[in-house]
Amino acid sequence: MKKKNRGQRTAPQGHRIHRKAPWLLGAALCATNIGMAHAQQADNAQQPQVEDTVVVKAKALTAVQKAKKDLDQVPGTTSVVNNADVERGRDANAEDVLAYQPGVFVAATSGNGANKISIRGSGLNAFYQGYSLGIKYLYDGLPLTGPGGTQEDLLNAASVEYTEILNGDNAFAYGALSLGGAINFVTKTGRSSPGNYVDLEAGSYGYRKYVLSTGGVSKDGNTDYYVSVGRNQREGFQVNSPNEGEDFIVNLGHKFNDRLETRFIIRHRWEDLMNGSTLTLGQIRQDPEQSRLLSGRRKPDTTLLISKTTYTIDDRSKLEFGLAYNDYPLDNGWKSSTTPQYWESTDGSVSLRYLRTGDTLFGKLSDTTVSLTDTTLLHGNVTGYNIIDGQKTFRQFDQYSGSHDTVLAAGNDLHLNDRYTLSSGLSVIDVDRNVRVERSVNANTSQYPSSVQYNDYYLAPRLGLLYQASPGLQFFGNVSRSIDPPVTWQIASTSSPYARPLTPQKATTAEAGLRIRTDANEASLTLYRSWVRDELLTVVTQQATATSDAVTANSNASPTIHQGIEAALSSRLWRDHEGDRLTLRQAYTFNDFFYRDDAQFGQNQLPSLPRQVYQSELLYQQAGGFYAGLNVRATSGYYVDYANTLKAPSVAIWGAKFGYETPDRRWKLFLDLRNLADKHYAVAANTAYDLHGVDSANFYPGDGFSIYTGVAYRF
């Protein structure tokens, strides 16, 4: 093996010839040989020497392509969603955005909101009251998730350029603590989305969506701006389940000089949402549009402010500094509950990352990243009320302020040679929880305390290996540690006058897989197994009724296993000389989650997620812009209680899509058909303790046959 010359090792970042692009190196060598041949011919002819310069220019990568290329260097499952592809059909919620991603399960239970999102079984039995658990969410690399979890109102991915999904511990670079990993939404800018843009959508069940945006770059090229306003409405599939919301987004960027640039982002949303209630399987088969009771929430003024500054120190190193302010109040039980709560939550986040490439360690090329992230619940509390005969009275006040999550992480990629890269990392995690039941009309007669306070440190190492067998074939594997701290309201909420002393969930995960890329195919396959201790599980102990809300309990479980298969394949089946093509996109996830010899449940499966999920889309695209596709989403049956006595049935839902998009993407229109067979089915389910096989109201009905259409124009 030949030693690399020092000039290659110290080439400026972003301009070094990549070891995975030998064609570029070959082109450069070919150009050099041509130049030498011309010079030799000139000498032989005894003519004045003319210096010929041959410049080889590689096609510039788009932001989406660059993100995908960067994530391909992670020795584990990652994926990138180009949101422009999503916008060829209905783009209403996280289910639309995260479709066809291996290892990811998403189900929308109330149209635009109430999404159940899980990666590798993370937060597998989270309930639909406005929060998502078990995954770290970010906007432009800065956290949306805090000690209080993630409110789902900003998970609609409005005005997002692309979405990064990093399964499990592969989200190490973002300081993610959770078993599920991270999802990073990257906002559109004036550079990526210039001009004026109008997007109008409408469809079944009163669905309407309107988006207006404008973006551009200043004359000197140093400043860019992007502004977007949007509104969504839906009357709802189930009765009494309307929702509406508005988004306001601003993204401003400025480049002071070649070394210093900054970006400031505002995301503001308000939302009123009435959830469709859970039903029994019998009720879904009979009439899935019915609703047993009202369940609503209002998010009056969610505001996320992000500031991100990058300073390029030299050709091989840079510093990124970020600040985020996230204020997300929640009026839960608005217009519906007998025990409503009002939540006040404000997170402050600080992020500092140092990146250095092109160093030499043990004689090998080395890239290093050191990051510090901290998210503190600056102001957090919940006030619970009782509604008796139409009168609101105080029930309980809980305080969460001061809780925080801090992660100091150092990672290194050591390029052993042109084929092997050894990745290593270590995170030091500080988890602080300060949860207090300060006032309650009910006396605490339980065995649990009225407050839980602790500040604990954890270590999470990571070791991975990437093997580039050929330009189109890559093998990878890693062993990692993850820490999932409980969110504040899992420890104490207004349903009980005590605090549960929950501890963080810990897991050790091993995964191995491969990526394949050819001219016609792009595939990935990963097998993983997680040994989980103290898994944070939640169960419904009492169903909601017209006069009382559901009662839930949170606890640390006995040891569990999460293991599975994540597979994706995108194939070009046919293409003609004019550019017309037929493609097939597929994603398969196998979930195998179970207890390890629990004292009561033995090796029962963990409930609430399908064991198998398959999605595919057969798409014909004409070079002129017309496209037509057929898609299917199939899920196997799964248990909804820990005793494994009642199952949600398996189902396959078919859809179709038609549209036209001009080659310059100036304008487009689409027709999106869903649930073509108008099946009555359960799209998601609550989790119960032991149902004794009795059909119960734990199932959320999926939408019936529906039609959506949209038109967009850029000018």
C-alpha cells in the first residue's frame, strides 16, 4: 500500500480529492497526461512552448446531496429526505415527510397532528397528548427537544429543505441521548429557495393548506433571506376532530468575510387541535368516523429562535456556536377535558462544536470533532384543574424549572487506509432533574415522594468501523451506548399528587450493515440489537370516559431487548433515451422488542408497534414533467397490552399519485389518492396493561378513502 503524500493530507477542507471518488482522481491524472503529451509534441516540432491548462470541474453537489454524502461516512443507519420529493403529494404532517425510511414508524392519528413517531422502538408507547418521546429533534442542528420532551406542533416540517434521520446511536454528532437517535430538519434559505412561491392544497375531510414564501440574495452576495407564512385547516375524519394552525418562518444569513458567517432563524406556530378519540376494533369496523368523547389541546404561541455562527479558523478547522430559545406553552384538555392542564415551558440551548480535518494520528489521516450541548428548562410548570358542573377549580401545581441535559462529546475518524475508517467517540452526559409537586388539593398517601431531584453523570462510548470495499459497496458496524433520561412530566404530572423517582434508560447497541450504490440501484441493510435496562414504559391503567380522563402510569421496566432489521432499496427499473424512467422505492422494517425474563410477563413482546412494516412506491416519471405512481403501506399485527392478549390486526393500505412538474420546478400540480380500498383499520394504538383479550377502546382509526390536490408556482 502506497503512503499518501503530505500534500493530500493537508488539502483544504471541501477541496481534498475524496477517497471514495476514484473517478475524479483518474480524470485529474488523465488531464495531466494530456497536457504532458501536448508539451512533448511542441518540443518535438521545435515550436515555441505553449502552456496548456486543462481544468477539470466536478459538478457541484446540492445541499441534499452533500448531506447524504456526509451521512454515508457514519458507520450505521442514516438517511436523508429531500422535502422537494415529499411536496409532489400531500405534505401535511410527519407521516408524509418520514415515509419510506427504514427503521422509522410514523402514524398520524388526527390529520395534521398527533403523530406517533418511533425509531427502533423508542418511545414505543408514547400517547398522543402533544409530545413525542425517545428521539432528539433538531432544527438546523440545534435542539428542539429538551428535558420536557418534544411538543409535536413543530414536527410538521414547514419550509424545510431536507430532513436528516440518524437511527439510534448514529446521532452521536448531534449529542443525542436517546435510543431512537435524532431527526434534524434543515430550513429553506434564500439561496436554496429563491424567488416568490405560492403553494395551495385542498382535499378530503375539509383539508386545506396555504403557503406563501419569498427568498433571495443581496446584490453583493453576502446576505440571504427567506420568509414564509402558512396556514392549515382540517375538519377531521372523525366527528368533533377539527384542527387548524399557522406558521411564520424567517431565515436570515450573512457572510461577513471568508471566515465568519452567521444565521438567524425564527419559527412561530399556533395550533388548535381536537383529537379523534380511541375506539374499539368493533367500532372501527362498524363506523370509524364516530368519536366517543372530546379530546383537545391548544398551543397558542410556540416560538423557536435559533442563532448559529460559524468561524473558519483555517483550511482544516472551524468553530460553530449556536443558541436556541424555545417557548412552547400548551393548553391541554382545552374545550374537552374534565381535568385540563396548562403547561408553561421555555428551553434555552447552547451548542459549541469544534471540527478539525486533515490531522495525522499514528501516521494516519485523522478528523476530530468536539462538541458541547446544553439544554435547560428555564421555566417549566403545569397547573391542573378540575371541571365540576362547568366550574374550573384548582387541583395541582408542579414545578420543573432548572432541569437540564448536558452532553460533552469527542469523536474521531481515523482513516486507516483508503478503505478502512475507524470511528470512535465518548460522551459525558449530565442529567439534572428537578421535579416538585408544590401544591395539590389531594394528599400524598402513596409510597412515593412529593419531589424528585438528582444530578447524575453517565459515560456513553462509541466504536465503529467503515469498510469501503469498492466505490459502490460499503460495509459498516458499531457498538454504542445510549442514555434516555425521563422527561420531567413522566416523573410527575397533575394526575397524581406524587413524583415517581424514574431513572434514565440505558442501552448498549450493536449493529452491522452495508450500503450498495450502482447506476440503477441504491440499497442499505442493517441488523441491530439493543440490550436495554430500565426502559421507560407507560401504560393506560384506566380508560378515559365522558366524566374522567385516562389514567396512565410511568415506570422503569425490567431488562428488555430491542432488535430488528432496517432495509431500503431504490431501483431504476427502466429508462429510455429521452429520459423517461420507471423507479421502485422500497423500505422494510422488522421490529422484535421483548422482555428478558420479566417476573410477570416472561419474554412477552413489547406492545404498541407493528413487528413488520413495508412501504413501496412504483413511480413513472416522464422527462417532460408528468409523473404517476402507485404506493402501498403494509403493517403486521401487534399486541396492544403487555400481557399479549389483544392484537391490532394487520393491514395494507394502497394509494396513487399523479402530477406534473416543469423541469425547472417553476410550477407543479398533483393529485394524491389515499386508502383506495376505503378500508376500516387501526392506524395506531394506546398501550394497556392486561386486557384479558377483550376488545377495548384503545385503537385510533385511520382515514378512509381520500383525495388531495395541490398546485404550486414560483415566480
